[in-house]
Amino acid sequence: MRRRILSAASLLASAVLYNDWLLQLFVPTGLAQADSYVSEAFAADQPYRTLFAGVELACAALITAAGVLGMTSSHRAGTALRTGWTAVTAIGLFSIADVLLPMRCAPSRESGCPPDNVWHTATSALVHLALFASMALFAWAGRSRAGGWELVGRWGPWLLPVSMAAAVSSVGPYFGHSGGQGIAQRIHLVTVGCWFALLAVELVRAKDGPAGTSTLTESLPETRTLT
């Protein structure tokens, strides 16, 4: 119970911090929300790098903690749920690497600044891979009889394609088509925040463990003893 609540609290905090682009509404970064990547705010040469990198690292640490708490509390759950928590942990770990390997500059405001940084691009891709894997795994488990997480099973299949479409729509600058990538990325970040909040709600609703540990036995047919 305690680990379940701690994991839920970490996910709710992560849902807010993952959308730290809202902080740019109050901090004069000079970056245009519609045409800049959020990671440009903590690029190596940006004036508010420390602030935004600190928020990103705090968020990544909370996601990692939520995933570890989920893993350690789901030993009796199904394979999909256990693997889903592993994917959540991976989101946090890859996000830490993403911050520690930042963009060198902000391409949306600095001419000649390349939109890609091999290591930062690689870590960002791994974050997305782990994120979409977690969505797919939890949604699949939620829709199966052994999963038990009805809300995830209901809304996960909708969030996953929307989040993927928004993420794909943000890669224009990598192919020489700048403009609007910031809007697409921020839509993606909102969907991620919704995903973390959804997982947190399911944790709070769970009656017998943080990963629906009792639902497998509940889904099995009753065995009667003949006398």
C-alpha cells in the first residue's frame, strides 16, 4: 500500500514536471514556443540551462522511482505489467541521460546550429521507445482478463496513437522542414503527462496491490470439489 501511494505521488509530480515548457511562459528564454524544442531551454549555451536541466532531472528521478516501486511491488502480477514497470523505469533513466547529453545550442534561434546532436537524439529516441512500450504493455494488460486496470485498458489505446503522431510530427527540422515542431512536441508532452496521471489513478484505485496482483486469480474459473 505504501509503495503504491509513493509511486502514484511520484507519477503525479512527474506529469506536472514533464510539462515544464509551461515554465517558459514566465522565464524569458527567448525561445518561441511554437517553433522550438523544449530541450533547447537546457541546451549547453542557454542562459537558463541550470533551471530547466534541474527540473528535467527531478522529473526523471521521480519517474525512475515510480518505476522501481512498481517493479518491486508487482512480483505476483502478469508479465505485461511487470515489463510495463520496467519500461517506466527506463523512461526515467534514459531521460537522465538525455539531460546529461544536451543539445549544444538552440537551433530555433541560432542560425547555423544543427537540429541534431547524435547522443542527445539517441537518448531522446530511447525515451520515446520506452514510453510507447509502457503504453502498449499496460494497455494490453488492462484490456486482458488478467490485467485488471480498466482505465488504462480503456484510454491507453487512444493515448498511444495520439502521442506517437504528435512525436512524429515534431521531427520536421531533422529533415529540413522547420516550423511548428514546438506545437507538436508540446501536444506530445501533454499526452505523456496524461499517461502518468492515468497510471497514478490506477495505482490509487488498486485494491490488492499496485499492479493488479489479485486480478489473475479473480479471472480464473472457480474450482469445485465433488463430494
